[in-house]
Amino acid sequence: MKYGRETPFATIESAQQFVELLIEAIGETKSDVDADIALSEGNGSKRRKQALQLVSANLTKLSHYMTTSRRILNHLRALRRLLLEERQVDNTPQIRNGNRQLTRWS
């Protein structure tokens, strides 16, 4: 599917870059919030501390969702490359290591 004009998410790679930046920003924000939680210990403001803990928990969930999105984008990119024959199928024999099959992508 082609778009008439270039958009920030015109390609899987551009979406991956955005997700990477978002994951980084979430991590930095979570660090700041966690520092604020530690500072609120001495202030005695229980309600503020609870609100910050809720923010921290939601940032953790968001980080998990973005990490999952990054994996999905990686899979889509690999499938696109395979379908468009940008990458050759690995026909090398697979080696068994215990219960796990090893390929050159393991």
C-alpha cells in the first residue's frame, strides 16, 4: 500500500523508530516518578505518594505494551522481507540441543 505523501508511519522501520523513542521516554519518565516517590516519603503526603505510585504502575504497563509492540513490528518486518524475498529462507539443517531446536536465528 502506497501513500500519496510521506507520513511518520509510512514504513515499519519508521514506526519502529517511534516506538524505540517512546520506550526511552517512558523509561526516563518512570525514573523521574520513582525519584519523586522516594522524595514523597519524607513529605508525609500520603495522597501524593499514592498518586505517584499509580503513575509508576501505569508507566510500567505502558512500557510492557510498547515492548510487545516492538516485537510485533520486528515480526512484521521479518515477514515483509520474507514475502518480498528481501531475505532468503534459511534452508540449513536444524540442530537439536536438548528439547530446543537451534537455528542460525536462535
